[in-house]
Amino acid sequence: MSKARVILSVEQLSKQYSGGFQALDDINLDIRRGEIFALLGPNGAGKTTLIGVICGLVNASSGRVLVDGHDNISEFRQARQRIGLVPQELTSEAFSKVWDTVSFSRGLFGKPPNPEHIERVLRSLSLWEKRNNRLITLSGGMKRRVLIAKALSHEPDILFLDEPSAGVDVELRRDMWAVVRGLRDRGVTIILTTHYIEEAEEMADRIGVIRGGKLMLVEDKHTLMSKLGTKVLTLRLMAPLTTLPESLNDFDLSLSEDGFTLDYGYRSTVSQPSDTPNNIAALLAALAEADIEISDMDTRQSSLEDIFISLVKEQP
Amino acid sequence: MNLQSVKALYHAEMARSLRTILQSVVSPVVSTSLYFVVFGSAIGSRINEVDGVSYAAFIVPGLIMLMLLTQSVSNASFGIFFPRFSGSIYEVLSAPISYVEVVLGYVGAAATKSTLLGLIVLGTASLFVPMHIEHPFIMLLFMVLTALTFSMLGFVIGIWADGFEKLQLVPLLIITPLTFLGGTFYSISMLPPFWQAVTLFNPVVYLVSGFRWSFYGNADVSIWASLSVVFLFLCISLALVAMIFRTGYRLKP
Ligand SMILES: Nc1ncnc2c1ncn2[C@@H]1O[C@H](COP(=O)(O)OP(=O)(O)OP(=O)(O)O)[C@@H](O)[C@H]1O
Ligand SMILES: [Mg+2]
């Protein structure tokens, strides 16, 4: 990837917490300018730790991070002013007002006051009516919006959203994604972690899967889905089966309770080992040989969620 | 220097203090007034002059110091402990702001607040005792330096503490005894020689003594010794703060 296209570069990053726990293990990752990157991984995978190291909240054990070419430690000012962070945990100074806390964030990041910008941000997050409320009087979802507003107050080039949907209802979530899309249209790079895989599927350009501190894969979303996507062929039978004939043992088949439906899981890619008879033609031939008649058939592509689960379950 | 950021931190901290202005001002004013009623009027009327001033006037500088020390430590320690406790410290840590600037913002605000309180208590005291300050500039210098130094110490405590107990332990167990034994209510020349010698290891003696010198022109120890001790303390606190930030101690895992 050309240097100009990379806005964030993580090189050989490892993190061992003081207790000895290895939370990140040799992470290498390039984020492209203007993309939405989704980081997926189970609880404890190291997502928040990775974001923490990039943003300066956690000391790395080794490796380095370049933000738009600036080392995040030796040139922390240039690096950090480009970054906005929405943390996973809801935290706030309970007694300050929405407007004040968002303006404070802008000042803290070294930007001169700009009430028009703050107003735009608050309006886009439907917080304008709440601007004079104390944070303690807001609901959890509203507090999360405030955290997003704080992160956007200084007009960052890169926005980190650590589990932005946690505790946010469907409507708020839709609004939030509209804001995220708007940001992307303006060229802001967005890196998010989420447990809602539909969200990654819907929003992200690229997806990284992290597990046990290791980056398992980074892939364009569509490539990922076609590469790893398994398909399921559902066959409706003329007559019910009680057991599967031995001749079908080689196929990944499952029979429904009533014996009328057969599900066949297969990979849609060409990279099948040729010695396994896992393909539709072979299955249909085998069924014909066993005198099993088919009344209807249907195929379904697995979702990112299925891919994710199968990846995360695989042993290293 | 990123002044915009320092200003933002400083203002936020001052605003936090202003939200609690009532207890910040009322409690030190009330407690000092009580000291004056009890020690200045009730007991003081039976005590002869100390070092050439009435007992009530004698205790004024010490009382202001007592208040200045405790307020500086508690303001600054709460100022940094609370965001650590609530987690909102993440924003400061991720901001393009250097450690020196963080300290300037937090410690500057805490020191400003306790200096203002010191002046208010001074004003309160002047209602009880007719007073004349011989070296007002030295007095102000002492106040500001002490406020800065002990705010810095409070900042360190606020970072070191991992619970509210520890946060209150240090002021209670160290600062208060040192101040009470630091010559606020007596001149160390009143002590037996052995205890006079021991007392000289108490840094607060130098603060109170120097501060009293700026009021009445005489003191237990020389003004230069007092000023040196204040500077020494300032340097120690600065070194502690620098070390904390270099290693990320208790701030960054
Ligand atoms: N300060 C710390 N000290 C020691 N271990 C830690 C610390 N913070 C996190 N860990 C450990 O590091 C691992 C990764 O944690 P991290 O918070 O990065 O996971 P995550 O992927 O964000 O998980 P989640 O989806 O639950 O948010 C976990 O096993 C966690 O227990
Ligand atoms: Mg996390």
C-alpha cells in the first residue's frame, strides 16, 4: 500500500501488562485514509488495549505507531491532535454541562474556540436541546453521544469508536451510523470495534479479526465474505428419511426432525481439495443413486457472523 | 507550549471549584474563626505576648499556613484523583498535551484556589485581630510558593492513591500533625532544647516561621532557611511529578 494512502500504521506492536499477561502479540496493521475499519474480536481479545496504545492511554511493550507519519510517542502532539477517541466505558464529569464539557474537549486538544462547530456537532447528535443539561441528568445513550461529541469537538482526522453501540437503542444507533457515514464522506477515517457483526457488515470497508492478542486477518469486507463464506444448500425431499444412507457419509449433511429437509454446508470457492466429494454435483449424483427424490432446493450464503464465529472458534 | 490546552484544563478545574464555592470558602473561614474564638480570645487573653506580639496575632500566620497546606493538598489530590476514579482522565491522557502542561493546569488551578482562600482567611483574621503586615510581598511569595508546592504534593498523592481512604490518609496522618507541631500555636523557643532540635526536622516549621517573619519581622529560624526549604520542597515535588509522568505510574498500564 502506498504511504500516502496509509493514515495509521501499527508496526510489530506488543503489549504485556505488568501482571505478565500478553494482551497484544506482534500486531501489524495499516489503516487507509478515509476508510471505515471494523475491529472484531471476542471479549478480552485486545481491541481496547490496541486502541489504548495508539491513543496514548497504554504504554506499549515494543513496536511503534505512526499517525499520519508521526510517531505517537516522540511526536505525540502531531499524532494525538489528529485523533478523536470515544472510549468503551461511559465516563464523565457528572456535574458539568454538555456544552461546557464538549467545549472543554476542544480546548484541551489545543483548538481555539469555535461555537459554530460545537453547535453543528451537538445538532448532528441530537444533543442541541440538551446542551445546558448536566451530564448526570442524561441517559446512558445520551452520555455516549456526549462522548462522541467530545471526540469530534476538535475535528479529528481519525475517529476511534470503541464499542459505540453498547447500550444504545436502535434509533440512536441509526442516528449514530448516519453521523459516522457523514464523517466518512468528509474524509474522516473511522476505526470501530463492535460486537454487533451486522454493523461491521453494514458499515465497514475492511474488517480485522483479533483474538488472543493476535490479528488473525485483515480483509476487505467483500473479499472476506466470498473467501470464507460457506453456503448452505437446503434440499426438500419428496419422502421423509429416518436415517441417512451410508453412501452419503462423506458429505456435511444434516437431516431435519421431520426427515423432509436436508441441509448441506459447502464452500462456494474453487479452492476445494479435490479428493473430497464436497460439491453439489457429486451430492446430487449420490442422492440419485440412493433413490432419494428432491422436490425443491435453496441456497443461502453465510453471514459475516457465521464467518466470525467459525474463525474465533478455530484453535490457533 | 500548548497554552490553549493549559487554559482549558485550568478553567475546567476552576469551574469545578466554583461549583462547590460554598463549601470551599465557608468551611475554612468558619474553622479559622473558631480557632480565633478559642485560641485567640478565650485562651489567648490569658497568655502573655509571644515574641513581642499578642497571642491572637501570633497565631494568624500559622493558621493561614495550616489552611493553605491542607487546602492545597486536598484540592489538588481530588482534582486528579477524581478523573482517575471516574475514568474521564482518558481524555487528558489522549490529548496533545505534555506532562508539564497537565501539571500546570491542575496544580495551577489548585494553587490559585488555595491562595485565594488564604487571602480570604487573612481577611477574616483581620476582623478579629488588628494586624500589620511588615513584608507584604514576601508574604504573598510565601503563600504562592507554599500553595504551589503543596498542590504539587497533593497531585502526587492523588495519583498514588488507589482509594478514597488513602486520599485522606496522608493529609490526616502527615500534614495535620506536622502543621500542629510546626509552631502554629507556639514559638519553638518555648520548647525544651531537645524538642527544639527535633522540631527543626519538621519542614512546616520553616514555612510557618518564614511566613510569620513576613508579618512581624521576627521568626524562629532565619528567613533564608525558610525560603530554601520551600524551594527544596518545590524541587522534590517537581521531581516526583516528573518521575510519575515519565513512567506513567498509576496513569498508564
Ligand atoms: N490494566 C490491565 N492490566 C492487566 N490486564 C489487562 C489490563 N487491561 C486489560 N487487560 C487484559 O488484557 C486483555 C485484553 O483486554 P481488552 O480490554 O483489550 O479486550 P477487548 O478486546 O477490548 O475486550 P471487550 O470486547 O470485552 O471490550 C484482557 O484479557 C484483559 O483482562
Ligand atoms: Mg474493549
